[in-house]
Amino acid sequence: MSQDMNQFEELRRLILEVDREENARKTDEIITKLDELEKELNDPDKFANVIQQSKAEVIDVLGPVMGKMIKKFISSEIEKLKEGIERKSKAIFSFEFLKRKIKSKMTGVSEEELLLSDSIGSSLLQVFAIEKDTGILIGTYSPKNILEADLVAGMLSAIKSFVESAFGEEDSELESLSYSNYKILLYNFNRYYFACVLEGIIDAKIKEELQDEFLNLADKELGSLSFKKIDGDIRKKVELALSKAFELKYGANFRADN
Amino acid sequence: MKSITKKIVLLGNEGVGKTSLVKRFVHSIFNDQYLSTIGIKISKKTIQIEDTEVNLMLWDIAGNMMSKTLYQNYLKGAHGVFLVCDGTRPETYEAVIQEKDMHINVDFKESIAYLIVNKSDLMTEIDKNKLESSKVDFYTSAKTGDNVEFAFQRMAENFVDTNT
Ligand SMILES: Nc1nc2c(ncn2[C@@H]2O[C@H](COP(=O)(O)OP(=O)(O)OP(=O)(O)O)[C@@H](O)[C@H]2O)c(=O)[nH]1
Ligand SMILES: [Mg+2]
């Protein structure tokens, strides 16, 4: 368990650094909780059981003091922890629960709401279908249209093209970009690619789910369209297909403003 | 209304006024300060040609990237190319002529290429005589706005005509 211990140590250090001045009491509480958790973790028999019981408390304390930085750190630490623990002890307890709890605290979306969706650790903010060569937007879907879609499509394509020509080997394509707690996943097809803007913890399961979704779209709705000249009609059709694919599936998981 | 989207790439040496042309066209502003573009700046402007809404995606490429391997990829799929030079600097004119004849007209035959001589407000008769006027599509000034809108408009009309 030593690696996990280090991670807790680091987590504790980070929380301390950021919040000591403004919130000494809260951080003390966190330390106490983490200490307890740490102790329990040293006892492998009790391990799963105790986490199950105490994690809610830990997170309740963590919640109010979580800044942006910590938010990112915790996301990645949990990702690591989860992998590590699953590998080592095959513990049966659900880290999904923990993630949900944190997420609920951070976003203000109720746990129940988050529970509705399977891909709990992340929210999908916007999807783009983009023509490869020109970088022209074929269609986009987002419940809020957070980003200037045409420009984003162009810039993404420019970045993609730059990376691929500067560092790429033959036939290799850019697959993801990260920024702070955001990640943009790219799914490449022959003449176009999909870009997915996500926030939060992105695990292999989500990536695969999205991959399936896009394969399906490329096969069915988009497969029958001719992209020779992208115009308003094509855009409408693609956006309808995108919203059909993502509205229901990920609707409940879209993040409320925080 | 019908709506189409087209990609226009602006090429040319450093300081010839590519960014200024885009700013003039998109935001109707001009700035005397020279802020060299880093990498690429993409802008968008929508204009209407008859019954078609034309969305122009403008790829303004930094002059210091005038190395074929670097910007080759950005030219991919370009519907239009603006080859821009500075009317007071003949070497920038030579560079775009060369680029147009040897590269654009060879590897990107599908795209419509315009040769733009910018900074017309600063040009003297002597400057003008140094250029082969038959090769020039437009003399523009991002500073006064002269011919800027007209050049983009022409390009857009071309798109509408060829987009059948
Ligand atoms: N007088 C005059 N000055 C201009 C005109 N167009 C641009 N300039 C000036 O020329 C300088 C360079 O203009 P930019 O538009 O930044 O040039 P650029 O081609 O984008 O340069 P890079 O980004 O380095 O490739 C600036 O100081 C502009 O103010 C023009 O039509 N007339
Ligand atoms: Mg510039």
C-alpha cells in the first residue's frame, strides 16, 4: 500500500498549502480524516470495509475547501489510486461512489442526478464534427454552446495538423489534448474527425463508450451523407444526429454552472 | 437561406499586412502597431452574396512560417488563397509570385488564388513600376480600407459561382 500512502501524503500536503491560511480549521479536520483513513488503510483486512464507511465523511470535509487546483489534483489522484488499488487488492468497494460524491460537491449537481448516468467521473461539454482538411465545422452539439464552434473547429484542426506534421510519424494522428481539468478527445475518421470536450475524470470506459458512439454515427447517420460541400443542410442533419446520440445518453451528466 | 462555409488562407512574408487585412475586413479597424502573428490566427466573417450566406474562415498564417513544410498542411483543402505582399518592398512581391507559380498553382490547383499588393497608401509611382501589374489581382490598403472588402467579396462571389 506504500504507493497509495504517498498519494495521500501528497494530497494532504497540497490541501494544506492552498488552504491553511484561510481555512485552518477545515484543513485540520481533513488531516484528521486522512490520518484515520491512512491508519485503516494499513490494515488490509479492514481496508475495503472502512473506506466504505468513512469516505463519505472525508469528502464532506473536503468539499467546501476544494479549490480549482485541488479539484484537478484529486481527479488525477483518484484516477491513479483507483487503478493502483484495483490492481493490488481487487477491492470490491466502489470508487465510483467516491467520485460521485466529490463531483456532486464540486458541481452542485445532485448525487441522484449524477447517479442517473453511468459515466460518472466526467461531463461532456461539447461535441464537434470537423472536416479534416479544411478544419470546417460539419456540426456541433452542446446544450449550452459554450464555445465559438466554427473558430474552435479551425483552431483544433490547426493544432492537430501542426502536431501531426511536426512530431507525427506516418499515419499517426493526434488523439487528445488536455487543459487544466478539461480534456479534448479526438476520434479520427477518413474525411472528418470528432472532437469531444470533457471535464473531469476520463477513464478508459468513457473513451470506449464515446468511440462506440462515434463509430455508430459514422456508420449510420453520417455514413450516408456526402461531405463534398459542407452547407447548411448537411450541418443541420449532422447536428440532429449528434444531439440524438448525446442528448439522452449524456444529458443528465451535463454539468450545471458552478 | 442557403449557407456555405469556405476556408481562405492568407500567405506572405512578415509584416506585409495579412493580420491588418483580416482586422480591417472582420472588425473594420486598423492599428499602426506591428504585432507579429505567432503561428496561426483564425477568424470568421459571414457575408451575404445574393441568396447565399457565405461563412469565410480566414487562416492568417505568420510570415515567419513561410517555410513550405510548416504551412503546407494548413493549405490543405483551402478554397481560396490570398498571397499578400507589401507594395513598398519588392522582395516580398517576388516571394509571393514565386509561391503562387511554383507551389499554389501546382499543388493546390483547386483553390482560387489572388495576388494582393498591400499598403497601397504608401506606394509611389516608382514602387508601382517595379511590379508587373498584370499579375496583381488587387491593390489594397488595410490602413485606409481601400479595396479590402472588395477583394474578399470577389473571392466569396467566386465561391458562390463555383459551388453548384
Ligand atoms: N500604411 C500601411 N501600413 C500597413 C498596412 N497594412 C499593414 N500595415 C502595417 O504593417 C505592419 C505589419 O502588419 P501586420 O498586419 O501585422 O503584418 P503581418 O503580415 O500579419 O505580419 P506577420 O504576422 O509577422 O506575418 C503593421 O505595423 C501595420 O500597421 C497598410 O495597408 N498601410
Ligand atoms: Mg500577422
